[in-house]
Amino acid sequence: MRVKRRIWVTAAVATTAVVGGVLVGEGVTGTPVSGDARATSGAVRADVRGTALKVSGDGASASLEQRESKPFSMLGVTWTDPSATVPGTVEARTRSRATGTWTSWLPLDTEIDGRTEAGQAGVRGSTEPRWVGPSDGVEVRVRAGSGSTAGLPAGLRLDTVDPGRGSGDAEPAAYALDAEDGPSEEPSSPAPDDGPVSEPPAGQTDPATEPATEEPVPTTTTDAPPSTEPGPDPTTSPSAPATTPSTGPSGTPPPSTAPRPAIVSRAGWNADESLNDESPDYMDRVKAVFVHHTAQTNSYSCADSAAIVRGLHAYHVKSNGWKDLGYNFLVDKCGTVFEGRKGGVDRAVQGAHTYGFNRETAGIAVIGMYTDTAAASAATVSVARVAAWKLGQYKGDPAGTTTLTAGAAGNNYAGKVFTAGKTYTFQQVSGHRDGFNTQCPGSRLYAQLPLIRGYAGGPVTGLTVTSVTGAALSGAVYHTKADITVGWSATTPAAFVASYELLVDGRSTATVKGSATSAKAQLAVGSHTVQVRATHLSGKTSVSAAVTVVADRTAPVFTTKPGLSLRTGTVNAAAVPLTLKWKAADAVQLRDVRLTAPVAKTYGPTVTSASHTAKPGKATTWKMSAYDRAGNTAAASVAGTPVILQETAAKKSGTWATRSSSSYLGGKSYASGTKNASLTWTFTGRSVAWVASRASTSGQVHIYVDGKKTATVDVKSSTTAYRQAVWTTSWPSSAKHTVKVVVVGTKGRPTVTTDGLVYLK
């Protein structure tokens, strides 16, 4: 039997706490707390105060006029009969301690069942508690729904909770409501009297005749009438007693197939163990977890999470009359996990979270509101980690299904009807709404349950190769000449990955931890398929799509060494036009050919020549490198010196006139219109070009090389141009040659003007 007592001690500063979501202190794991446990030195005792609501004469509404109050941060409305419900709406508005402003009307969720923890003396029906932040004023209104004939339940009472101050709690500050809470507004005048007040039940005080005052709420009450609904204990399946140890007399927790996540212990969030007189109830196993949301707001700092958990603890015990905090675990929006109901996080402790299905299940509550707009993010990973670990203790599959025996009659949100004592199939990770008629855990969080199941149950999803360092990508193929490092990514968080393996041609060549994102591989010469295989904590495996990597360690070759030759174009004292030629090939795939000196240029694999210029009289080396796709290289070079021979260096025959102009090489040139007049140059080189001026009146010449006529060149041009290399010829190697230019004496335009000869040595 629980001892009736009244507790309203204010906060004591804790010695262990949660600082910024980081665990400080260790939790109780192996041995459950039992007997008349009292608060530890680090405990913080919450102050819970109740104020009776004023009920209208027709029983269709109830209210608490706007008033100042003792400080609180959480509130809820409770009533006497745990089986009763409010057939309408319950709303409250509060005044911020920091700013003095009032909130808009905030709805309080009524979709819970007070009988969730049956068998407890003094259990009351209640709304879901709502976190409102540090407040010192409150107003409440309760309205029965239109057409409702049930009326409001008796004993309506506002309970406010001051969770006290722990060493790691945030300083009280202005509390910004989120969009789902609604905008703040100025306080309105107190609500008018709703009409005649109904007669109070026998033995109760009429709140209309006495001022509503805040009273410390006792830990339990014994004057609450028992539930009028007969039937089995809704928290206990007929097949298993509530006190059966989960692991035998020794109480040794079973090992899990998944690692235990970091969990803030009850000492860490400064639990007041004096609230809990009774020993925990243990089950044989945990076959499923139910996901919930709680506190009805997302506008909280994660530094307040420990205080929220303390507030929920106090509300569940002192307001609901439960033996302890209802949930086994709580997760805040930053992903921090808190120990809920006492008894050891690694034990199968029966909670009070899902009416009719508390047996063989655990409850995980996400602190927040996820009905419409907000979606959990960091919390989903933590929920999945807890689910994987807890179900893994009993060889469960978070992605699978199981059967649960209904401990009470009821129905769920989808309208499915449950009969006490019958078994039903559930996902091993289910939402509260799957077992009870409630929106909890909210449409957005409920929609994320498949993601949570996938995280917890596997296999690893979204696995893909993202990079191959040490290799170059060409199309869809990587090429390398050395060892490679393969990088990958997955959508499944690393916390759920046991290991990764690097596969080359289907064989494992490296195994790394699940936190790794890359591994090295040594490849033999040739083409290979490379993949990554992930092993989930569950043992399920998945493999990425394959990428092709070609290992090539053979350098390309220049099948034709680089060579130089003169080309047509404009000649001046600083630049002589040249053509650079080459051919390169590779056994696998040539990438490009690069000219590195005297200038830098890059050419595609099919290019074999390029036009350049070189300074006359200066020896220049042309350096080239051929690259294949793997990065292997081959080098080659060629050197050459262009030399200008002025017209005066030639042996003349016939009549030639000297012309002067800055447009000519050296400022002078020879011109002749006499048929068979000639100029002959002798030189040693490998390429030669005749330089002339061109105009519309220019004539033609015959060109003889080493005594043989090789070409007839017409110098006529529609536009005037000077210093033009108009004819060229080349030889495989350097040798002594003669070039003779003979005037043709073309009719009507016999004259030609020569500006000398250029050869390459």
C-alpha cells in the first residue's frame, strides 16, 4: 500500500545533471530501486499545485479565471474518474515570468486514458501535460463539445508543476512559443460567469462559493473513486504476471545485438526518488516499442530537457496518481536520451504509456509536438538506437512484426477494435495511435516510423560509392596507376552500421568500422569492379552499385617523335611561323598530350599537330608529355633555330632593283620583272620558306630545290601583305640545300618582290 503524504518542497540544487544535452552521472542499470526510496543528494523536488475549476450550472463548461500564481513551467487539467473523458476542449493561457506577456489559448491534449496505469490507488484522469516555460499567471477554460450529452467529468482541477532547478538547467528566460502554440496576445479580461453553478458532489466544496486557491498536490490521494468499468487490468496481459522478473532471479540483463546508446540516468536529470515508493514491475521480455510525443510544444531549449522530464515525472505521479513516470525512455529534439521509469534501463520494466498494451512493450516519448508542421530530426536517430538496443536484447527485429495480447478493450486511431485477452499483430516499432485512439505521436512523427524502423532494423540504405581517390574518372570508368582509396556514403546513420567491406571483383579486400567512410585497395593491372558492402547491426547486408576501375601502370609512347617545320604566314624580327607535329598512343586510353616549353598548351588525344612561332636566331627546345587516363606519362622533345637569310645573301642573276621600306625585313627588299631573273640561296637545314611581298600586281616565280623545279608560286593577292612566307618545304633531317627563285615574267604583272629566305636548323 502506498503511503499518503503531501509534498510541496521547492527545488534543491542537484549535484549531477545534463549540461547541454551531455550526460553527467551514471544511471541505475542492473538492480531496480525498490522499497521506500528517498531522494538522493542530487535530487530536485518538484512543486505541484492544484486549483479546482469552477463548473457552470449546466455542467457544459468550467473555468479558472485569469490570476497570478506561484511559479510553474508545466500544467495540465485532471479529474477524479480515470475512465472519464472530456467531451470537448481544454485550453489554458499563461503569463511569462520573463516578459509579463500572456500567450494565446493553448490546447491541452485529452487523447489519453487515465486507466493507463490501473490498479493504483487515486489514479485520476487527465490531459496531456503541457510545457509552457517559466510562468507566473494562468487562465483555464473547458468546454463540452457541441451536441455532447455526457457532460464534463467531476473533480476538474488545474495542476501546475514547478520542476525546480537542477545544476544543469538553463536560466529562466523568455519563452517563445512555436507556430503550433499560437501567437502571444495581451491578457483579456477575466471570463464572465458561465451561469448558475451546479451543486457540488457530496463532501466536496463548491468552488463558486469559495475562492480558488492553489494547494500542494499530495503524492497520492485515496479519496478518488475507483474506475466504474469492470474488466481485466488494462496494463497486464492474462498470460504473464506483472512482477515476473525479466531475466530470472539474478536480474542479469540480457545482452543486445545492438550497442546501448548514451542515456541520461535518473540521477542525471535529478529525479526525486521519494515520489516512488513501489518496486518496479518486471516483464519477461520486450516484444515491441511504442513511440509517443509529449509536452505539447517544440519551443523549448534542450538545456530545459531535464527540467521537462522532472516535470513529467511529477505530473505523472502527483497529478495522474501513477507509480512513476509513464515512459521507459524520453528523447528530446536534440537527440538526448533520458531514462524514464525506474528499474534499470537494461531491464524489461513495465511502463504506463499505451492503454491495453503496456505488457511486453516499452514506451519511448519524444519531447515535442509533431501533429502538423514539425518533424523530428535528430530525435529519430536516438529513437531508432533505443529501439534497436532494447528489442535486440530479446532477439527482436525493429523492422518486423510481433503479436501482443490486449490487456483491455478499446480501439486505435484507425478504428481497429481490440478485445481484452485476444492477440493482435503489431509492428515491433509502432506508434501510440496503433494501440490507442489518439493522434500521438503526431502525423509527422508517425510518418517517420518507417525511417526509424529502417534505421533500427536495417539493412543499410542509400549506400553508394562517392569517390575513388588516386584514380581519374573518364565517363563511367576510373583509371589508376597506383593504389586507390574508395569513399562512400549511406543514408543510414553510422550508429546502426556494424562494418563496411570493400569488395574488388566480388571479394572482400578490406573491412572497417561502421563509422568509417573510406578504405584503401591494391589493384592488379587490369579492369576491376569495385563495390562497398555494409553490414547492419542486425546482420543484414546491402551492397552498393559497382564502379569500374582500370589499373594501368604502362606509360604511353610517342609513336612519332615531336618534329618542327616552317609554315606559311607572316615573318617578322620576333616570330617565325612553325608547325609542331607528333603522334602518341597508349595501351589502354590516351588522355592528352601537353606542351610544357617554351609555352604551355594541352592537346586532346587525337590532335597530332599545332601551329606556333619561334624567335629567329634563337635555339628553342619544345618539350612534350603524353598522359594516359591512369596518370602514366611519357616525355619527348625537339629543338630548332629559325634563321633569316636576307635577299642580299642570295646569288643574283638578271636585273633586280632594291626597294626600301620599314615593312620589309631589314628595311630593304629586291624586286624584278625581268623574265628568268633569279636569286639562289645555299644553307644547311631541315626546313625552308621563301618570303615575299604580295599585291594585286604581283607576278609568279618558279622554285628550284637542289637543281630541280619543285613549284610555281603565284604571289598575286587582292590585299597587300608584307613579309609573307608563301612557300615551304621540309626534309627528315638537316642537310645542305640550295633554293633558287626564278621570275616567270607573268603577262601584265611580271614583277615579284622577295624579302629573303628562312630556314630551320
